[in-house]
Amino acid sequence: MGTIRRRGEWYYIDLYLKNGRRYRKRVSRDKKIAELALKDHEVKDERNQLGFLDQEQADPKTFLEDYLKYSQTNHRPATTVRYRSAVSNFLEFLKTVPQVACLRDITPALIEKFKQHRKSAPVSKNGKKGPLTKKTTIKKGAKSNTVNFEIGTLRTIFNLAIKQKFLDENPVRDVSFLKADDAKQRRFLTDAEIGRLLRACEPEFYPVFFVMVHTGMRKGELLNLEWKDLDFKHRVIKIQRKDFWVPKTGEREIPMSEAVAAVLDGLPRQSHFVFPDKNGNAISGNQLRLDLIRIAQNAGIYDLTQVHSLRHTFASQLLMRGADAFTVKTLMGHSNIQTTLIYAHQTPGHLREAVEKLNVLPGERGTTKNKEDKHEGEETGKRRMRLYQQN
């Protein structure tokens, strides 16, 4: 039997294996998750998975399916969902290569074939479910970013296989990622599109999408928002951890505008969730996405297929209105400023205005703020060129 130990904010599992080894690992800040992790490791020890089976017994399908159970214990639910998709696609590919009998049969050459397979095999259209048909598939294959994520997932999985002595080397280590030149551009709404979208919302969806557009909350943050997270006195939304959910990049506060505060304060208190479903539970993320697609199409916006686009809209709107990148980073809860700067190229009009502000040299008079100053601006440019040529 193992035990759970707490050090600071973290819980550790401490387990003596049947082979005599002592196994210790930091697993979570949540005690319930730590308890699940301990049970999971105890079961694996009974099956000799932590005692490390002979490599010849490491069946790829079994190991990949067991990894998903490991992910459920050690990763966020959203991460497990993405890993499950990557594992499913790889298992489908393995059906075409029956010579792979154990993990050691997976080679860098096989991973390269998997990349080719994913770039050529039909994939489901955005928002479509069920069997692949002419109406639900895209024949060009998966996007490069999708394939790269799946390759990265396999690399993570095989690193664990090395730790558990199923493999000596990672077959993905020397496999290069694809150049992501076919990535879909981030979608954000214009002022006019925001108005059309909100006007097309039914009463139960208007508050949801209004708040998302005007706060930039992640989908998970909004779905798990509780009334105790709203501080109307100080007009802030608190993104904070709960027993059943942990924020992606830690806790933070989002200021409420007067309009957001009014919308939220006007909602009925039917559940401890701010936006519950009919049964008082958290809204389904997938259903919310389908509702957004439907409402957007009713508003004549046919390429809005991701709830996350409303978060993109919030960031872009802030930048276009002159907010600095570090302020946007804080409001968005980005862990890296580079993530925030991705939105800069989405606002070419705003960037052009910023450049025009530098159109006057020190000591020069006049600006190019209006049409009457256009000629002076052109002369300024000519003077700069003459100065450059003289030097």
C-alpha cells in the first residue's frame, strides 16, 4: 500500500513496489487527484506496469490506451481530450501496419509514414460528427499544426515509455515537425460583426456571448464561473481554482465594465453556476460551440466556428483601442508575452496609425493627422530621404 504526503501546496505519492523499489512522485495540488493517482499506480503495480514488463510484452495498443488513463489522472481534462484524439488517429494508422507487434517496432521511419498518412487521409469538417461522408470530410488531410501536435503528443507518450523501461529510445526524437504554412488564421470579429452576432442571440445566449466578447475569458473559465467568483462591489471577476476545476494559467482577476456588471447582475440565481444548463449544471462546451455556430450563421457570419474566437476578438479590440501588450497579457492570462503579440498582426489599421505617429522628425513642425497635412507628410518623407542619401 502507498501513502500520500503533502509538501507545501503539492501532494506526493509514496509507494513501495512489488519488485522492492520505492516509487515517489509529485502529482497534484488537489488531494482528490492525488488519491486517484495513488490508486492508479497501485493497480499498475499489481499488473507489473511499474515493475516494468519485458519490452517484448509492450503491446502498442495497450500501452497507448493505458497512457490515456494516466493522462486522466495527471493532466487537465481538456489536455486528455486532445491526447485522446491524437492517440486515436495513431491507432487507426497502426491498423495499416500489422507488422508492428510491440513498442520497439515503432521507428522514426514509421512516424514519418504517420505524418504522410495524416496529411493525406480524409478528416472531419469543423463541427461535424459521425462517419466520414462527402459532406463531412475535407480531402486535403489534417493541418500541419494538427499533425505537429500529434507528433508532440507521441513524443511525450514515448518519453514515459522510456521511464517505464518499455523503450530504450524515443522514436520521435529525430523526427522533424512540419512547416505550419497552412495554419488557419485566427478569427476575430469586427465591431459590426459583434453587433450582428449579439442581435442574433436568443435571450439565454446573449449574456454568455456578451460577457465572453467583453472579458476575454477562456471557454473553461466561463463554463465554470460561479456566483462566488463575482465581486460586484469592486467590479471584478475572479478566475480561481475549485475542487473540480483548475485555471489553465493560474488565478487572476478581470475587471468588469459597467455593461458587463449590469448584464451579470441581471441574471437569475438559478444555480451556483452563473451560466447553468437547464438542470443547473455547467454548460456543455461542445454544445455551446454548436450554438455559437448556429447563431453566427443566422447573423450572416459563416466562418465563425470556435468559441475561442470571441477571446481573440477581445484581445484584438483592446490592441486596436490603444491598450499596451503587457496590459492585454495580464487581462488575457497569458503566461508568455509572445502569445499576446500574436494578435499584433491582426490589427493592421491600428499598426499603421502607430507608425504615422512617427512621421515628424525632432524639430519639425506639423503632423499628418488629417487630409490637409497629407502634402506636408509627403514633404517630410522626401526630406528624410535626402538626409539619408547625403549621409
